[in-house]
Amino acid sequence: MTDKYQFTEDGFLLSRRRFMAVGAAILALLALPVGWLGNRIAKRNEYIKARADALYMDDAIAKYRVSHANPAIARYYSEFGGEPLGHLSHELLHTHFVDRTQLKS
């Protein structure tokens, strides 16, 4: 009667111990790109901060800090651009602002 309840392995190819080892290896492989991606983002943010600091330093030592005081800009408007804030000037000189102040903290 003792033969009636013998333990038999499941038809699954891996034992429980082997399954845990394979699962841990897969989890480790999936975690590697997360660390790599975080490192890349941190390096990119450091680059952006360094570039912004350099631009602010250049702006602090610039001869003309505002565009309306720059003789080249005044000449542009008198010879070609029409009037400041005009339609042609807007089409030619318009830029898009991206707020990056969150990266400074």
C-alpha cells in the first residue's frame, strides 16, 4: 500500500531549484539595461547642465546682452527684416523654447 502515493516529478522539464536559478538569471539580464539606461540619462543630464552653465557664463561676459542693443540686429531690421515683431521677422527668427529648469536641481 505504500507504493500508491509515491512522489513523481511533474512533466515540466525543470525542477523547482533549476527553475529558480533560471528565473534569477533572466531577472538579472533584464535588470542590466535598466542600470545602463539610468547611467546614460544621468550622463546626458550632466552634459545639459554643463552646457547651460557655459552659456550663462558666455552671456555674462558678452558685449551685447540684449538683442535690441546689438548693431547687427538693428541693421537687419533696417535693411531686410521690416519691423520687430512683424510677420516676416516672426517667420525668419522664431524659435521654440524648451523649459529645462527642472534639470538644474
